[in-house]
Amino acid sequence: MGVQVVDHPLAKALLAQLRDRNTPPPLFRLLAKRLALVLCLEATRGVPTAPVEVETPLTRTTGARLAKPLVAVPVLRAGLGMLEAVTELFPEVTVGYVGLERDHATFEPSLYYSKLPPLDGRVVLLLDPMLATGASAAAACHALEKAGAEEITLLSVVSAPEGITHLHQLHPDVNIVTASIDEGLNQHAYIVPGLGDFGDRLFGTL
Ligand code: URA
């Protein structure tokens, strides 16, 4: 599947504020949630709908409801900054969690926690704000597919070209919705220009 860069002016403005090193954690959290709302709207654009009959004050008409349940899966801990946006837009969403940590020497992820609801027949929204090497996202997709996921969309705030390539090599069916494809990775596998460590900035653990 493809990569969709959300270039709505609101997404661009929110991203610029998130990148700003002087943005403090309380504001960072607010901006991250707002940007996640925009990404979530785009990510769910293709969700199938089914007709519903609605009685308006004037007449009967046909409306729509989602025909497939949604599951949101934040990657701990940074993905938590995107979760509230999804649960506000789609209150019926079920939520699973995947915990991955990155070895600071090898940059390889290891799965330390996984709690997932049923995934088959559902649209899975994987929340992982920084698609850097792609190793964590690929490990998360592996865990989701093993648990029965058939349709995964990754919502990422910032993506590196290396991460997109890696993820699509291992999981070609995963769709990526992102606010930016940045220049690339530095020697510490941080995205440049990026916004620094998303989890640290979100939770004030700088
Ligand atoms: N994770 C982050 O939080 N930031 C990066 O730049 C790369 C990975």
C-alpha cells in the first residue's frame, strides 16, 4: 500500500510548532493530539460504510455508519500521545497496546508488552509518531499480523525515507499516513530535521 502525506495547512502549522525545541510538554501534548485528529481523519477516509435509515424532523433519509470496527494500537509510550484523538473521533474504537523499546546501541526493537483485542475483520490504526528506521513499526506490524490483523494503517507524525522503505519491504500491505517525510536519519537514528524524542517531549522526561 502507499504513503499519504497529509499536507493540510493545519497539519503543517501544528507540525512546525511541534518541531520547535521551545514548545513545552503541556503544549506539545495538545498539539500532538490536534495533529493526530487530522491524521486520523485522513487515515479513516477509506473505511467502508453501510447505509442506515434516519428519521429527520422532516422525513426519512439514508445515512451511513462505519461498516468495519476500528482498533487503535498505540506503540508505548510515544503513541499514547495520539490515542485520545482517535477515541474522541471514534468512541466505539477498541484499544490494544504494544510495548517496544529500542536498544540504544543496536537500534533494534524488542517487544516487552502486548495486549490486543480481536483484530480480524477490523481496521487497525497503529499509532507510532516517529517512523525512523522502521524497525519498531515493522515489529509492531509483525505482532499485529500474528494476532490476526488484515488491514493496518500506520499513523505517524514524522517519517524518514529509510523507515518507509524498511516497513514496506517487510509489510508491503501497510498503509502509512504521515504529516511529513523528512530528510533522513542521523547517526543516532533520530529523524532530521525531526522534532527530537517524541516520548520525552510528550512526557517531559528530557
Ligand atoms: N524516535 C523519536 O522519538 N524521535 C526520532 O527522531 C526517532 C525515533
